[in-house]
Amino acid sequence: MRIAIIGAGPSGIAAGRELLRQGFDQFTIIDALDAPGGTWRLHSYPGLACDVWAHSYSFSYAPNPDCSASFVEQPEIQAYLARCADEFGLGDHMRFNTRIDSARWQEDGVWRLFTDSGNTIDAEIVINAMGNQHTPLYPDVPGRDSFKGPSWHGTRWNHEVDLSDKHVVVVGSAACAVQVVPEVAKQAKRLTVLQRSANWIMPRGRKFYSESQRNWFRRFPALIHLTRKVQGVLMGQVENAATLGHKRMGQFEKLALDYLAREIDDPELRKALTPDSHYGCKRGLVSDDFYPALNRDNVELVAEGLSAVAADGIVTESGTEIACDVIVYCTGYRIMDFDRIEVTGRDGLQLAEAMGDRPSAFKGIATPGFPNYFYAMGPNALVLNAPYFRTAELNVESIVGLLADMRQKGVQAIEVRRERCEAYCSWMDQRFPRYSWAAPDCQSYYRNAAGYPPFLFPGSFREYQREHKALSLDDFQ
């Protein structure tokens, strides 16, 4: 089988490693960037770091004893991923600076991939490892193109602009903003942060490892394993904290509110920063320096959304005009953007149309109508209480396991049975109401415009493992 993996981020690297492990060597990992790393190669905004503990945010089979701290920043993560790709023997399988524009299933049972340079790549199998947080989402407000000063999305940072004498407006206060704001506050003459709704924020508690500690990790890998075990137990509570009616939700909310009270003395500011949703409705954040940044004399929080952009500034929802020199949009991504490349399956079926308002995938890896097309991290394939790496590893283990069964039985192509996919999605539908992130009154990127939550798996990692363990060729035609 010729196998094309689209994307050289964590899941693409995991897929390549698993293919080699199970005896497949005719595969190519294709990426539009110039090096492996995915989002950690693409993004470089100030303060960019992972909000998961460093030893847990790594491949289970490739512990990283060289972590500089309990939470590490973008350069370290990208370097780790590049090192893993090399150590796993994936170098000769990687093809960089190649963007896939479209993919079409051919009548002869081959996927034909069309690149931006006009070339084609044929493969019997396609593994979509592009990730689900890539395309910047801008606010849909009038006048955005009329602003005369520099403006950009936080995930596409403009490092050419000196902010030292500027009044900067950051639109947004979630995951990107809590990392950007503290860094911009140190540089800008004045900083205004627009907050549409408050977030639940926990202290990160970042600690740096000494060279002596790193040497212990190198000499005794069991220490990393033990560290992961402890972190896994703590991370496992996140699913309970997002479960409506579970006592852990109240405990998490109290921890976050206590932290807010310790850091913010101004009662009005504290009130503005107090969330009006349950924990887990929006992504839970961790930060040691966002609240202190808001206490600075040169920083102002405006608890309103953006309604318009003018030539010299912005207009808030209440009609307040704020003149500024620079606008930074920390407004997230288009989640599950299946039109990022045009994918045409059997009988001319378009993937973006097939997904529609209710994206569906059988156990997060396959959709009816698209033979031999798999997602390394498809709809509802992300488990809230497990590190991204571990979920990606499980998904690609399942995909390559299916390929191994196909090889053994001489099967040329498989397509998930529609009735199996529909039954699985109906089962998830019954479980969604348990969680704050799927509640009807929750407005966050976990739910799309139609109100459907296409992002998270409604359960624990152990349950997700159980679903994948039951996966077999019988689920496919």
C-alpha cells in the first residue's frame, strides 16, 4: 500500500512511527511547512507555550528528560518533535514545502492528491493528520479592513512591528490572549484587552528544572514515568470537573475563584473576570501571569466584545470608541474546517458537504463515503482528560491496525458502514448532555454555529480506549 499522511505535526509523526512499527514503509508525510512540528512550527506568538505539563505533552514511547521546566514553550516543543521525527527514522519519508489543495478518490481505488505546485501524488491510503486548530478565525464585524495601522491574528504574529511606543488592542481573552497579554504588556506603551466573556483560569505553577534534575531524569527514566502517572491522575479529574452535577466541578470552580481573589484586588475588575458559565463550558486555562498583567498601570480590561473597526481604532459593543495603533486578534480558530482542502470521495461526495453542521466520524477516524480515508484526530476524537499525544497515538494505532488486517486478508479498500457510524454518533448524542461544554446554554468553540459539539469525546480516555479496542474490519465494508 502507498500511504499519504497529510501533516507533519504530532499526529503525523505518530502515524509514521506506527506504520514503520507494523511493517509499512511505502508512505510519505506531506507538509506545507519547511520542517516537522505542525502547529508548533507554524505559530510563534510571544509567550506561546503548552498548557499541559511537559512530561505528559510528549509521546508515551519517547520521554523527554531535557525539558527545561514543568511547562515548556514553543521552541522546545518544536525541537522535540523534530528530534522524534529523526529518531523514529521518518526523515526519508517526509516531503516539506508541499501544500495539498485537494484529494479525489479515483475509480481504480486510488486517492489522487493535487499540490499547490500543480503536481499529483497517488496513494491507496490517506491519513489526514492536519490537526483541527489551524485556520485563524476573525470576528465578523464591519470595517475590519479599514484599519490603517498594523493588525494581525495572534497565531500569525507580525514580529516586524515594534510595540514599545504603541497603544495595542488585544481582541479576546482566552487561550492565546492569556499568553500574549503578559508579554505585550511588558512592551507596549498602553494595552487594552477586550473580553467578551470571562474564562476559568487556574495557576500554572510553572517550575524550572535544574541541570541536576534533568540528569536524574536522564539516568532514571522511571522518574518520568512516575511523573506522568501522577500528572495523569490529576488530569483525569478534568472530565469530572466538566461533568454537570459532579462535585469536582464545584471544587475546580472554587480553586479558580480563590486564585482570582488572591491576584485581583479591584472588586470591579474581579467581577468582570468572574465567569458566568460552568467550568468546562469553555476551555479551562492555566496562567501565572495573566492576572498580574491586568494589574499593571498600562493595561486596561474592557469587558465587552468588538462591534466594529474604524480607520484609527475599534468600537466596543456599547459604542465606546477606542483609538489605537495596533490590533491583535486573539479570536481562535475555525474548528474542524473540513473545507481546508477539497476532498472528493466515492460518487463525487464532498467531505465538507458530508460533514455539514453535524460532523461525524466512526470512533473519530473514518466517515462513510470516503474509502481508505482516515483522520488521525477527527470529529469527537479529542479526549478531555488525556494528553493530545496519547489520544493521537491511540487513533493511529487503530488506523494502522486496520491496514494490517487489510494486508493480511488481501483487502484493497474499506469504507466504514454507515449504520455503524450512525449508531456510534447516536450513542454519543445521548452522552453529550452530561457535559458543560455541550450544554445548550454554553457558547464556546467546543460547539459550532448549529449548536453541535464536534470537538470532544463525551467520556473518559478509558472509555475511548474501550471503543477503539472493539474496532475491527467488521465495522467496514
